[in-house]
Amino acid sequence: MERVSLLEQEDRKALSVFEKFKQIESPATRRKGYDSTAYSTLEKRLQTKAAEQNSNSPAARKARAQTDTVQSVPGKFMLEAFYPNPTPGVGTLPLALPEEAHVVAQVYDVMGRRVATLADGRYDAGRHELNFAGRKLPSGVYVVRARVKVPEAGTKVFTRKVTVAR
């Protein structure tokens, strides 16, 4: 029981620091490391602890659902490693978006010719998987270029190398 109360005290201290940052939230504070997702996670965790006294109440269920949703939203934009790599022609490219964005992901051969488009549209915040179906492509090395356009943050460009082996 003591350990739980100590963790709760630490959460409350961290939450107060995040609340100070929240008051001055701007693009500059985001660049310096302020993470509103971490703030929300702490806030929801404390709400969940308070609601656990009556775990079957609607408030408790809502708090747990919000905590799960907040934790599934990543803290930064990221295009993860393509898998499996090398691929026989079918694979997955994980994409993490902390906020809604327009994503254009295209596949290029070594000559710079576009050979496939994996994504071209709006994606909600969260984790997504872009599917690569390159069965018709010859064996070789390809480059996946993903452009992520966010109204406030501008455009971010990620590249990953994919090897198709038959």
C-alpha cells in the first residue's frame, strides 16, 4: 500500500510540472521536449486511480478507456523499419503519428523511378501499418520515401531501404 501512495505522489509532482508547461504550450515548448501525450497519460492515470475505488462505475470504465487511448498515441513522428527485409515481395512498414497528418509514401527503384504508392491521404493520430505488395517488382533494392505533412509542424520526410529477393 505504501508503494502505491509513493508512486501516486511522484505522479502528482510530475503532473504539476506538466501543468506549468501546459499553460505556456506553444510550438517552441514542443521542440524543447514538452510532450502533451505524457501529460495526458499522467492525468488519466491519476483519474483511473481515483476511479478504481469503484471499479464498476461508468466513470472508472471511461477513465480506463481514455488511458488506453492516450497510451496508443505515439510521442513523435516515426517511420519504423520495414519488415520482413529482405522481402519476397510482401511486407509492412509501421508508421507512428502523434497527430493527424497527410501522408504520402512512395516506393522508388535505384534509378529514381516511382514504382508504387503505399499511402496518399489523411491519417489519424496513432500507429498505422502501410502494406507493401511488390510481387510484380523484380529483385533489387528499393527506397520508400514517406512525406508527412502537418499544419503546425510543416513537412517531415522519412526514407527506408527495402530489398526484394526472390
